[in-house]
Amino acid sequence: MSSHKTARLARVLRGALRVWGVAASVEAEAQGGEFILRAPSMTLRIVPGWLVFRDGQLLASHAGLPGLLRTLRQELAPGFANGRLIIGSSL
Amino acid sequence: MTPISVITGFLGSGKTTLLSHLLRDPALARTAVIVNEFGEVGLDHLLLEASDEEVVLLEGGCLCCKVRGDLVRTAGELLARRARGDAAFDRIVIETTGLADPAPILQALMTDREIAPALRLDSVIATVDCAAGGATLDAHPESVKQAALADRIVLTKTDLADSSALAQRLRRINPAAHQLTALHGAVDPSLLFNASVYEPRLYESHAHSGEVTTFCLRRSEPLHAVTLSLFLQVLAEHCGAKLLRLKGLVDVVESPGRPALIHGVQHVFHPPAWLEAWPDDDRSTRIVVISQGLDAAWLQDLIEVLDDEVTACSIS
């Protein structure tokens, strides 16, 4: 992953944490696009793919960002009032 | 499909006066009205000069939280009566209570399987009282949301107070809405109804009021349809009530020359409507977001990351 894309993904993760009201830091590793996410009570290591580790144990794996965000929200902001996409009738 | 409009606005802001005036206009002669009043005894409907048969009163609670089911049933009954030849109307207008959050009402109109296919959500009209509007916006978050979700904002009681400061504040809350003034309810109905989801000035929006943020996301390269779907899914799932309304024109890779028109209220979206052609010379994706606290740069990055993932999957 290029440094540009790593930085952008780190911004996306930080932005999601802000929306959920979670005080946590996101550090992007210079090589390999890994991310260390430090919240008050836990540290998550995120490896592109996406694999989420907590305390060295695999917590979840996802093919894409939407699944990764879901795991992070459930872990870090379980009380956040999430929604579900509903598609209504035609315009 | 029958156009349906929602008139919202805080208590005493002039909704009924506006509606009463509108119903006297010959252009709106064939309008059915659903009135919702908060309290044991409804009175507002008595002030409306229209055929009783086409004015339906919902009593006993606020439209947004208690009687949404009644609203859907009432709208369904109106449509059924017309189908039987017992009612004649070309348009439905709903007047909410002053305390109503319009979002769940709009969502119900967009999603109910009985009525949604027969209705086209036209305009959301918010009345704001120039005499008390500023204090109301300060004290009642419902009124901020009413203004934020509107396509049209009608400033009322302009004879009682100067409207300029309030108009500026409302423009910061919702720069995409057309502002109109009504003296004793008088306003040209052609400026209130037949709102289009596509309005060029909508895409120039950018404002921050402290309560509501409005911005336009732009992208010159087309998006994959899957990216658009994932983007809306992430917004709906992870932004909760912070997303108020979203409208946009999207250039989709799989549909060259035919942009997708998207429209959502919080986590409820219409399915994309595919236009036959671009409405103007601008071929870029434009998505207007009205939110409470969402950040434009974050959403712009989110689109790019999602499209990178989708592109990588398409290539591999």
C-alpha cells in the first residue's frame, strides 16, 4: 500500500472514531499499511486484508472497509446508535 | 404518481396560515390535506378553508412519533377513495405538528409498501417565524432539524420583525433551500411545489452553522456502482442520526452518460433514479450532504478508499 493510501485510510479510521465519539489514536506503520489503534482499554492491530487483532488474538477478518468499520464500531462504540440502509420506493 | 409535500415548522410559525392561503389558490384546488395536531382537540383544521372531504385530521399525538401508522393509513385511504371515485385530488399536502421531526415522516412516505409506490415526495416546506424564530432555533433542536431538512423555507411574520439576520442563520443551516417570505400566508404556490431533486444551486452548497453542516462532495472520475452502494451503506450504518439528508448526481462507471440521481433522509434512501442524460454541462459526481457534525474531507476520503477497494477487486 502506498504511503498516500495508507495516510488516507488512517484519516478514514480517525474520522470514523470522531463520528462515534471515541477517543483513540490511529498510527499508521510506515511499511505494509498496518495500523495500530489505541483506545483507552484496548489496542487493535489492523493488517490489510483486513485482519483485526486484539492482544495478539485474531478478532475478525473482513474483505473490505465496511466490515472493518463495523467491527471497530462494535468494539469501540457499542452504544452508538447505528442505522441500517433502507431502500424505499422509486423516485 | 401523486406528488406529496410536507409542511413543517415550529409551533406558531404560521403553517396553518400558509396552508389556508395556499388552498384558496385555484392552482391548488385539487389538493388533499392531512392535518396533524398535537393535543386532545384539533383546531387547526377548522381554520382551513377547503372541502371537508379532502381535509383529514390526525389527532392524539405528534405525527413523527405516535401516529406515523395513522398517517400511512390515512394517505392510503385517500388514494383508495380517489380510486373509487369518492375523492378528486392531484396532490397531497401534510401539515405536521410544530414539534414533529420531519425525518421519520419522510421515511414513512418513502418506504411504506402500500403507499410509497403511488407517491412522489415533492417538497418539504418549513415555516420559520421572524418574530420568534431565532429564539426557537436556540431552544428547540426540532426546529433546527425542520429547517435543515427543508427544500423551501418560508419566513413568516415578516411584518413583525426584521428577517435579515434570521435569513442568514437559516442559510447557514440549509444553504440548499430556497427562502421565501410570506405575509399573512401569501406566497406563490408555484415557488413551493414541484421541487426537483436536481437543482443546480443545490450543488454550490457549503455552510456550517454550528448545528448543521452542509457541503457538496465532488468527484471527476466515475464511481463503480458497488462503490456507491457501499458508500451509502457505510453512511447509513455508521453515521446514525448525524446524517440528515443527502441528494446527489453520481457518474457511474457502468452507466456512462446516464447519471444516477440519489436521495436519502437519514438511513432511508430512494433507489437511484437513472437520468436519460446529464442535466447540464458538468459531468462530475456531486453529492450534497446535510448533516450534524459530519466532515466533508472524511466522506471524500471514504469514497476514495471504497472505490480503491472495489477497483482492486475488479482487477484481480
